[in-house]
Amino acid sequence: MRTITARLLTMLFIMSTMIGNLYGNQPATNPANTATTGAPPRSILLPEDLLWSSAQECLKKAQYREAGEKFVQFAHQCRNDQRYREALFYQGLCELNLGQELQALNTWKRVAQLELPEKNKSQALLLTLEQMAGYYARKGQDAEQEKTLRQLQAEFPDAEATVTLHAQAAEDKLKKSDYAGALGFYQAVAVKLTEKDRKNLELAVTMTTKGAGNPRELLTAANGSFENNNVEQAIKLYQAFLKENSASPLAAEARTELGWSLYVQGKWQESEALWQDVIRKGSLKDKWVGQSRWHMIQLLMGPAGKPDKAIELCETQAKAFPNDPRGERALFIRAWLYWTQKQWVKAGGAFNDLLAAYPANAVDPPVQGYIRDCEQGIRDVSGGGK
């Protein structure tokens, strides 16, 4: 009996080992792998998904007719799909690119009508309002553009498109000298403006306050901007002043200062044109003619590299302003330019002219040094040496 029992136990052990070999090495069941979500496997797409993907592919390839037809089909067949309104937007975009502008606008209006009453707005409305605002801007429909931008600001105040479109609308107003209109658009998104747009906002503020009916105050603001190293702002204010006050007695001052603002930016041709205009239209002894002439001298003896022309203008300036610091400066520069060219005889004569008209320069050490250089230069040329 004991032998049978032992054998039986041995057989049972062998059977259990075999069963373990058959099943014990199988991986443990993971509940997460067997959970059902009700969604089809990723490899299986629904018909509406295939249609949507096909439409998007056509759109990426700029196949607007094919894409538009697919978006129309999607919108017709999938009204309850969450992408329905987005499909309408893309349908309008395809129509726009096919030159069907009014049809596109009407399609987008459908999106807006569906979206605006909703509490939670979708991306489709943002895209739609962005395109509608651009359309109205291109067509010059200011009232509709402004209305659309107000809707954009109300529904998507933090969107980049909201800020960008408001800034673009404001710039368009500035170009038309509609500073009040520009101010309104800038103020709507003031906290999110770029540095450039903030400067334009300052311009709009200045023009709607100081620039309204007070040319002198506006010109003073432009001068102040330049003195504060805000050259770009100064240029815009001078240009705005001249656009509105080209025949004003203050126009010569504005042109002269605008020229200098452009000069410091290296825009020498534009500067020269402004200064020449002031000189041509004004009298010889006019203050701003004299200032423009002086700036021309600076241009000619500097970036333009025309010292002979500069010398001619120095002679004119000296005659226009005798017994005046402006005339004194002109005579000195005339003599100094001859000195830089080592025209010792002319330089010596020019320094003598300076001393004759303004004797105080005789004790000025730099002037004394220049005169000694001239005397030495003349001796060297004549062969007299030291």
C-alpha cells in the first residue's frame, strides 16, 4: 500500500510539473491591456475620419478645388461631428483661394452665426473672424472690419491674431493720417503691443492731443522726441507735421530738423533733398536756411566727401552771417578744410580772413598751430625748409 501511494504521489508531482511548464511561463494578464474603451483600434478609421484626412491632405497641397469639395461633403454628412464648423471654415478658405470671395464670406458668416450664441467658442470661430477681418480690410469696408475686430477682441482677447490684426488696422489708419482711428485700435490691445507698436501708439496719442490744431505744439513734441534720442518717433512726428502743415511758416524748421534726424540714421540723400529745399525756398539770411546750409556743409565735408563744395557753402554762410558765431564757424571750417588738403597758401589766407573778421581767434592755441603748419608748408613748397 505504501508503495502504491508513493508511486501515486510521484505521478502527481510529474503531472503538476508538466502543467507548470505548459502554462507557468505565460505573461501575467495586464488589466490595462484588456480594458475596453469602446473605441475602434487605431488602425481602423471611421469613414468621416478618412474623409477629413483626405480633405486636409488636399489643402496642404494647395488643391483647393478638391479640398473644398471634400469639406463640403464632410459638412453635409457629419453635422453632428465636432469638426463640422471647422469644416465650414476650411470650405470658405478654399473658396477664397479659388477667387470665390463672396461665397467664402457667406460661408464664414454661417460659422459665426453658429458659434457666437455658444458659451464656449471653438477654434473655428477664431479662424473665421481672423479671415473676415482681413477680407474687410482688403476691401476697405472699415465699419465691418471694426465690428469684426470688436468681436475678436471680445471672444479671444489673448489670441495672437487679435493683437496682430488690431495693430495692422491701426497702422493702416496712421498711413491715412487717421490718428484717432489708429489710437482706438492700439488702445484695444495696448498691454500686448510690441515695442514698435507702442511707439506708434505714442505717435497717435501725440497727434490726437498736441497735433490737433496746434502746429507749434506738435513741432515741439517732435523736437523733444529727438532730444530724448527717440529718433524714429521724431521722424514720424516731423513727417506728420509736414503732411498737415507743408505751407506753414514753421515748415522750414520741420524740414531742417527732419533732415538732421534722417542724417543721424545715415539717410544722407533724403537729408540733402530736404536741406536743399529749405535753402532754395528761403532767403539768404533766414535762420533755418542758415541751419540747413550748415548741415549741408557737414554732409559735404563728411559722408559725401566733397570738401570743395563745402568750402563754397562756407563762404556763402560767412557772408550771410557777418559778426555772428555762424559766420565765424564757417570761416574756421573753410580754413581748416584747406589745411586738411595741404593747400598751404589758401589755408594761410583763409586763417588770415578768420583773424581779420574775428580777432579773438588769434590767441586760440589750435588756430595758432594751424597757422604755423601753413607757414611751414609754404616754406617746404618753396624750398626754404626751416
